[in-house]
Amino acid sequence: MKKAAFWIAALAVLGGLQLFVRDIVGAYNYQILVLVGINIILAVSLNLINGYTGQFSIGHAGFYAVGAYTCAGVVVYGQEAIRGATGFLPELGQNTVLLLVGLLCAAIAAGLAGLAVGIPSLRLRGDYLAIVTLGFGEIIRVLILNVEAVGGARGFSGIPQLSNFFWVYLGVVVTVVTVHNLVQSSYGRAFISIRDDEIAAEAMGVDTTRFKVLSFVVSSIFAGIAGGLFAHFTMYLHPNTFLFTTSFYLIIMIVVGGLGSIEGAITGAILVTVLLEVFREFGAFRLVNFAILLVLIMIYRPTGLLGSWTLVRAGRRPGRAA
């Protein structure tokens, strides 16, 4: 009953905010607010790999791209059939079904991509894993550049706007709750044991390759969902949106916020997204500003702004195990 009440309350609050938030904050700030939500999904999902499992992936933009193009392609090319099958519903209902079908396909495609990368590459560690994931992200982008069905180098246009504040922040709630529950479970303890000492975890019987692949797949699924939400909010996709710099910004988010903290990933996503807009007039020199930010964080707060602090642990009563 508590879980049902939580989700009903979340839907009611988000639905109510959707009616007024654009008028309250204005069109520009509304767009920034939605992009913050998308980046929160990406940062929290990446933190599952880099923060909790202790791997170093820098190819998250690849899964983001897979989800975005899959969702957009399914909706654009399949909307006539889907609308025909849901003709008895009002337009809002048809749009909801369209978006959910697209997001489901995006999640499956991104998860399979994560599995395809994870199985052969997650036996690697450290810099070698980072190079493989970076290469995967670039392979995906180059493939998209050469697929005319999704626009190729000219970009994918004509995507209907089905995503909005409600759907994005519902995605945020689902991502945060899922990752939190996963980390607090026995699977999460296996992830953390791999991060702390992989050799010791193997000695204790933890199937390290299996759990690393699992964290990779779950993270990829949420990156794909974020991509689908992004595609149907902006209504246009271009391969340059998914350059390696996108993965770089996501890494900055979780490092600045604090590896191994969901709240840290959220804080980092908000901070970096806002600063990207503040520094937009600097053009390519924005990277210099973020490099300086990283240097300062590493000097004065090497564990990130929140470190590994979590609201749940902080809120537990004294005497209970952490």
C-alpha cells in the first residue's frame, strides 16, 4: 500500500506541475529544467558503473544515442500502425502509448548494446576498459552517420514531441528508485565488493564478470530511456549531440557530485547542466572552465561535493547497521 501511495502521489505531483511549470519558469528555463532531468537519469545510471561497481566507462553517450535513435525511429516509422491499433483512445492516450512503446524499444536496444559490449570487454580493467567503451561510443556515432533511414549526417528530423516535464521527471523518479533499491540489495553489495577489492570479491565466490555485466546492462537501459525522452523533447537528433564530450560531461557530473552517491550524481547533474548554459558564450572554451573546476574539486574535495554520503544512510537511527 505504501508503494502504491508513493507512485500515485508522484504521478499526481508531476501531473500538477506539468500544468503550471512552463508558465511559471518561462520557455527557456523550462527547457533547461527538462535537460537537467535527462542528465540526472544519465548521471545516476552511469554512477551505477563508475561509482558503485568501480569500473571506468567513458562510452555512455553511445547507449544514450542508441536509445534516442531507436525510440525516434520506432515512433516515426511505426506511429501509423500504433495509432491505428489505438484508434479507440483519445489523442493523449495514443501519444502515451506511442511514447511508451518507443521507450520500451529504446531500453531493449540500449540494454542489448550494453550486453554486447559488456560480455567481451568487462573482463578488462582500468584504462583498457575505458578505451573499449570510448571506442564503442564512437562506433555507434559513425554507424548513425551512415544510416540514411535515421537521417545520417544531416540529422533525424520530423520526430513528434511526446516527451515533456512530466515524462522526464517520472523517468528520474523511476531511475533513482530502481538504482537505490538495486544498490541496497544483495546485488548492490556485490557491486560494492567489486569496487572495493575485486580480487577479494572473487575469492569470496562473487562472480565478478556477471555482476559487472549486470551493472553495465542496467545502466545502459536507463541511458537508452534518457535518449528516448531527449529525442521526443527536442524533436531533432544529430550524431554530433553524442560526441565523446557528452560522456566526458557525464563523468564530470558524477565526479563533482561524488562517486557512489545517488544524491551526488543528482547534484552534479544539476550543477554541470546549469554551468553549461552559463558558460555557453565561451563556446569550445567551456571545456577549459570544466577542467579548472575538476582540478579545484580534486584539490579541495577529492571525494566530490557529497562524497559517498547518501540521504538514506544519514537518516537511519543510531544503532542500526549502515
